[in-house]
Amino acid sequence: MNLPGLLLALCIYFPVTSGPFVDKLSEAEFGRLHEQLQASSEVPWRTIPWKISLLDAQRASLSQKKPIFIWAMDGHPLGCT
């Protein structure tokens, strides 16, 4: 059996025959998808009174008798640590 020849034939055959089938995107379809992907102005997290300063957050939590939620992270923002 000629294994290197078989592997070469498979490497040539499969990329040609099993390539991804890609439809063309029309301008109307692009416009519809683009509109769907835009952030809504009524997202709930925008209604939260976020504090940048920890001291301001502490004062607000004491006066309103509410807990502080701290989101802290260490490392690369894309998770590549």
C-alpha cells in the first residue's frame, strides 16, 4: 500500500470537494441583519446607577441601605492569561 500517495490524494481531494457552501448576502438581507444586531436603547443594565469610585458606591450603599456589587477581574480582557 502506498500510504504517502493515499494521504496526498486525500489532502488534495477533500479541500476541493468539501469546501463550505457560502450564499451571497444581498443588501436587503445585510440591512435586516445589521438592524437586528444593533444594541437597543432600552437595555436593563443601562438603568443601573453604576459607580466608578468605590468610595462613592460605599456612601450610596450606606444611605440607601443596599449592598455593593463589585465586579473585579485580573488578567487579559479576552481571557488570554
